[in-house]
Amino acid sequence: MSGRNFFLTGADELANGIERPANQEAGDLVLSMSLEQHFSTLARTVDGPTAAREQRDPIVLQWLVSGAEEETCTTTLRNGVLVYVPGKDRFAGTPQTVIKLSREALNGLMYGPTGFTNAFDAAVRDGVVQIPGPRPQRGESAQGRCGSCAFEPTGPIT
């Protein structure tokens, strides 16, 4: 791009505003991700040192994800690291809870605008995500029922 193009683009943006793409979401990319890719993305958001310091015992969660085919996986937060295992993890021990949700709900949790923690709490309250026990009331967090106090990614996952 020549210097002239930079000046013309700048003048156009000043006169008409910056042109934004109609859709900035990952759309098809998100829909094509495997469970492993979803949880690998989530693992990047965990504050490892804080999680290791605050959570002495491992947090083991079993996930049942319905969609075209039902998928099962286990995640374990141990020593500040979130580990994904397809199916049941025989070495992690008994899961603290089983989380049931649709693939569509998982996509919304991972990449929604309110961030994982807020989206998870709202989805449990609304019955979109099912975990054993009574639904939390407004203002209550469902995170404690999963044993996930140190596992609280904030903001949208990118």
C-alpha cells in the first residue's frame, strides 16, 4: 500500500467514520470446534498461581454435552492447571458434579459477551445448564456447587 492510499483511507475515515465489519464473531469457527478445543481455550483463562494457592483439592467435573451426538468429557483443575480428558477420567477420582448442557449452550457460555462465569450462572438459573440440586436464586452463584471457587475466568473468552 502506498503512502497516498494511507492518506486517502484516513481522509475517508475522518469524513465517513471507520467502517466496521457487519459480524465480528467467529461464527463458523466456534461451531466447528471440538470439546477439547473449547476446554483448551477455557484453560488459557485460568489464573494458575491463584487457582493453585486457593484450591488445595482437585476440582473434577464431568460434562455431558448433547448435540448431533452426545459427548462426555471430564475436566480437572489441579495445581492451577485445567486438564481435559475425553470420556470419564479414571485417574481423577469421582466428579464433584455432572454438568448437562447442549452444544449450543456450551458455545454461548464460552464465547458470549458477558463472560463465562456470568453466562454459566444465568444458564443454570434459566435451566439451560443442568447440575444436580436446586437452581440458584438471582444473585447466587452456581459456581460453588461445582466446587469451582478458584476457577472463575472473567470476561469473554477470546
